[in-house]
Amino acid sequence: MPFTEANKDELGLPLKELTSFEESVERATLGQTQAFIEADLMEALELNSSLKLVNGKYRTWRASTAAVNAFAARYYLSLRDYEKAQTYAEKALSEHDLLRDYNTGMRYSDIISQVTIFNPDATTVTLEYPYTHDNQTDPTDMLEWEESYFLRYLNNPFWYYIPSQDLLDLYDHTYDLRYKYHMVEHYSYDRGATNPPYDHPGYIFFFKDKILNGPSVPEMLLIKAECQIRQGSWQQGIQTANQLRAVRMDVNAPANVINLSAATQAEALTKVLEERRREMPFTMRWYDVRRYNNNSEASDDVVMTRTFYPYNANAVLGNETPVTYELEKNSRRFANPIPNTDILSSNGVIKQNEY
């Protein structure tokens, strides 16, 4: 379950400190699990290593002081300790705060990519990919992405990050350069939906399978902005978020389009959380939904629904009326079931979550 003071005695993880097979795999409590993580974090924070350039590249493949501070900011944000999260975000930014200006640092690929669809006659459609799509096996693009503190990425072997309509609607389709370069129109054709054609965009960052999800400068700005707002300094929080928008929005956009504005703390929080979703779709969404739905703030709640056919242990009941399933605030279903293979291999020591 997501950690809160109310559920700190819920089951957490087995805490492995040794390499011995005799060490217990019994699940500790959530409170003990968080204390274990924090103790490791405190030790990591003693690291004194610069994110300096080596052969023209930042050492994002190695741990650094900036990277550890950035992880600490992410960790304390998950615990809703906004003061500490802001402090560590600011420490990371003081070490490294470079941003990529999408006006000058992004472009479309020079490689022509075309797909034939049938509607019913054959028609050729050209897909516009960002240049970061081109290197499938060469890590150059990722290593040169100057916003990273620590190179880690989400990998999708099916090569299709499918944006919901709700996500698509969050972007300014005219001026937001994240939409221009990362949302590839007609991408469903690339994945085979050509006969009959089904047209839907796809999210592309590096090639078709990778999105950066290690800590980054944009994430630290958004953590700082959110923490400022939640602690009452909401005007400053909006200004912090606008530092990121200045390099993500088209410079030809009107100033009131480039810059966020808010009249109240609640409006400021909503706008910064929307900006966070635009900047880090897919990689941080589940992390965010869990913490939004397990805090005392009602305005950030996300009630997730999916409409699907009923099912039983053996089959999907496709001939029956579809059912809408809902993941409610504070639901026990925020805890994923422990795989039976883990329970069996522990001889029953590992206990299943209760629902």
C-alpha cells in the first residue's frame, strides 16, 4: 500500500541486508520499509561526486551528488514531506540546472517514414518523428540529454505508448512543443492499424520504446513548484513552473500562453500538477496517482475508471454487458497482488496483500 501514518503497520517489503539465503524473507511493515530506504538514502547522501563532463558528456551513467539529492526530493515528495522535498530539489538544482530549449534543441527526424493505409484504396501517410527516434541501439541521444541527473528509462517492448484523450487534451496543440515533437500523429498506422485504418497518436521520446524516468532537472523544478504551492507560497510556485515552460513552449506564443497564472492556491496546484503530467506522462503517473489519492488534499484526487467486459478466472465474458471498474481514493487495490511464484518460493513466508 502507499505509505501513510495511518497504514504504517501494513505489510511492506522483505528487507534484505545480507547475501545469505538463510535471511528471512518475511515482509516487514511499511513503516520499517520506509525507515530502511531512508537509512540507505542518508548513506548515499554522503557521496561527493560531481556530475561533470567526461569527453563532452555528463556522467549520468554514474551516481553523483546531484542525482542522490534529486532522488531524495522524489522520495520525500512521495511521503508528503514537502519541506524536505523542496530542500533536496533545490540542492539538486544548485548542482545542475541545465534545461533543453525545445525551440532550438529539438527537431524532426531527417529520415522519411511512410506507411501505407487502405481506406479502401491504398494511401501513403508520412509520419513525423523527433530526431531522438533515430538511434535504436546507439545511446548517444540519451547520454547527451543534458537535463538528466541519472540515466534510467522506461522500456516498452511493444513500442507503443498510447496517450489517452484526457492526456492529449492537456496540451496546447498549437504552441506546446512537447506535443509537437513527442506526440507522433498517425502512429497507430506504424503499429499495424492500417486495414481498416485506425488513426491515433503515440508518444515517442527515444526511438519507440524508451522514455527517460531517472531524476531530471524538469522534475526538480516541478517538485520545487508543487512544494512551494502546497506550503502556501503559490505565487512563487507558479514562477518556478514557468522556468520550465519557457523552454517547452513555442517562443512565438503569446506571453499568457507561455506562462501559467493562477488566482488562488488551489488553482496554482491544479495547474502545476497538470504541467507535471504533460512533462512526465507514463513514467511518473502511477507514482503520482498513488500519492494524490492517499493524502488529505481532496482537490488532487484522481478517480481512475476503465470500462471492460466482465470476466472470471477462465475467460473474458465478451458477450455480456461491459462493466465500469473504479479505483477509488484510499482503495486497497492500490497494492498490486504479490505473484504466487514469490509466495511459493518463500514456502508461504511471504504473505499476500489483503483486499
